[in-house]
Amino acid sequence: MKKLSELSDKERKQLCEFNFSGGPIEAPETEELALPFHAFGFAAMAWARLETHLDALLIHLNKRQFSKEIFDPEHPVSLSRKLRLLKAWFTKHKALSEYKPVIDKLVTQLKTLSQARNAFLHALFSAYDAEKSEVTLRSLYNAGNEEFHITRRDFSTEKLIRFGLTVNSANRSLAVITSALFTTNAVEQLRKP
């Protein structure tokens, strides 16, 4: 890692390759960009549905009447806090213990998927090669003390679509649990000490 003041001419040029304006994001209506924008949109919306589903489950479970010890009065915003609270409920509340193995597996999968999501959706869509159906993303990470790291990733739009399909699969696994817990009987069991 180097300080900005220590950059070579080549490194300065690399930094300037970021599309802070122009590039694919300025031309979403271009026909050849329909596929990557579709793939990005699908991936983002699949993730949004999954995270909304997690929120709904936590809103359903995280009640003082179900457990004063596990209850968290502040609904988590970050995924890591959501997953921690979810694990706490399924680890500590006996009415949820039968689902713990599935939740443990799902939490592990969601942590991995979250890293992929961050890599896809927290970067600049810099270029698209329609012949290869390949997206180029560039990222800039501040390491502090005027140091930074630049990355470039090239991958197929198919990889984004597979990511969205994997997220959908995780969502279906979560739906099996929420379907069982969003019932009157489950609420009665949750109320028992």
C-alpha cells in the first residue's frame, strides 16, 4: 500500500480509470447493457427480498414477551447484527431449538453470500464486454494514512445470475422456517418459558 503522494504516473493513471462519470451507468438504455443491468438488478432484488425476510422473522421473534433475556430493544440494521440476534433466538429459546441446525447452516451461508454481495454491489460498474458477456468492476479501498488499494474484477453476467439464484435458494430455506413460525401455535410455544 502506498500513500497518494507516492504514486507513480502509472498508478495515477490506474486511479483515473475509475468511471466517476460516464461509462455504463450513464447509458442504462443501451441495448447491449440490458443483460448486465438485468443481472445486477436480479442479484440486488434477490438479496433485498432475503434481507427483508430476515427482518420479518426478527420482528416476529424478537419480543420481550417471548424472552426477556434474548430480547434486543433495537432492531439490528447491519446483516452481521441481524444474524447474531437470529442465532441467539434459535440457540437460547427452547421452542426454536429444533430449527437450530438449519439456522446455523443458513447463517454460515448468508455470511458468505454477504461477502459476495458486497463485492458485486459496492464497486463501480466500469465496463462491459458484450462479446464475452463480461462485467468489469473496480473498487477503491481506503486503508488509512493516505494509503489505498485498487482492485479490478472481471466476471461473467452469469456469475451474478448464479449469485441471485443461490440467494433465492437460501430464501426458500428460510421460508420453510418462517412458514412454521408464523402460526398461532408457534406463537403459543414461544410464549412458554
